[in-house]
Amino acid sequence: MTQATRVPLYDAFSADYDRFVDWEARLAYELPFLEGLLSERGIHRVLDAACGTGHHVLALAQRGFETAGADLSAEMIALARQNAATAGCDIPFTLAGFGQLADRLGGHFDALLCLGNSLPHVLTGGELEATLVDFAAALRPGGLLVIQNRNFDRVLADRVRWMGPQAHQEGGREWLFLRFYDFNPDGILTFNVVTLQRDGRGGWTQQVETARLRPWLHTELQRTVAAVGFDGVTCYGSMTGTSFDPQASDNLVITALKGED
């Protein structure tokens, strides 16, 4: 991935992303577990490697952590900077994709987060290994890695195609967001996002954007995380720290520590 790479789904979706996500509810759900992981290890410097519009970065900064964000989408980074300015936070946001983080941001972070099902955009085993090597290089020895993906063990076993719809209202405007997968013969998923919008009682406009995802299984990720030099690889079933069940969990959350040099 290079800085010049376009990210069509996320570039196009960026203007509505903070309407799609109920950040107040999501952060209230996720932050206790996440902050606990960071605090119990005395972590101070945190990098969000696929930060989107920056809300995890902002929330952690407001809780006293030194944070930074990176994303491959220039539009998402622009909105993250705008959100930080609105919140009165001076946070560095860098346009960088997986494989570029250590080179552009250095290797001094205490923790690296890769949340929101971002890692499945890495499509091959070689790219996955290179991405995790870059994550390790961005961390200090003993640094914490946190990955949050969908539980693709369950998605593939049960052919879970649809995710729950999301709705948003703002003044007289209304949005509906629909998400679903196409299961392709090569094993790659096509991730579809349909955005419906209308003003008042007018007709709906429609926009459809897609991205390709690799549905990494938990055994594949555990094995590769350990192979590139992380220790203590642990799987959870949600961002609340529940146990991971390949057949039932909605999420796969992996934590690991970079090996000491």
C-alpha cells in the first residue's frame, strides 16, 4: 500500500462515517476494556493504525494518553484533524497505510491499535506478515498490540451475509446504512455499503461502495502474530473482554506483546 493509493469506499463514505457510527454508545462499550488493557501495563503512547475519523484517538487523549493516528484515506485523516480541532486536542494524524507506520511515525509507541475490522483489508499471507512486522517495528520492546476484527470463523461457517442496519436523523435529513458481504469463489469477500439518504419526505438517493476483504480465521492470525515476534497472543470475543468462541462470538479481539530485544 502506498500513500498514493485511493481507498474508494472509505474516501466516499468519510462524509457520512460519523453519522453511521454512534460514537457515544460505541466508546462507552469499548473504552473500559481498552483503557484497562493500557492502564494495567503502564502504557502512555498509543498509535491507532487505522484511525478513521479519529474518535478512539480523541477519547484516549482526553483520558490522559499521548495518542497519534494514521490512516490510508486522506479524507478520513482530514476529518480526524477536524474532529481533533473541534475537541480542542492537539493530536498528530498522519496519512499512512499498513507497511508505512514505523517509517513515518517511528518505533517508540507503547501500544498499537488496529480496530474496526481494518486488518482484513490485507488480502494475502505475505501482506499480512509484512503488516504485522510493521506493527512490531512501530512498537517499543514489550509494547502491546490490539487487533479487533469480525469473527470470520463464524461468518464463513454460517454464511453470515448481512450486518444490522444503521439509521441516523439530522434535522430534516435521514440516512440508512446497509452492509452485506458477497462470498466470492476465490475466498475473498466483497464488502458492500449501501447509503440511502433523503431530505424530509422526498425520495431516497442511493450510493453503493465496495471493498475487498480477506476473512482471516483466528488460527491464521494467532499463528502469524506469533511468527513475527509477538508473545502472549490472547483471543477475546468482544471489546469487553469476553472469551472467544469461534462458533458464537461476533468479534475476534487479539492482544499480544512485542518480544523484548
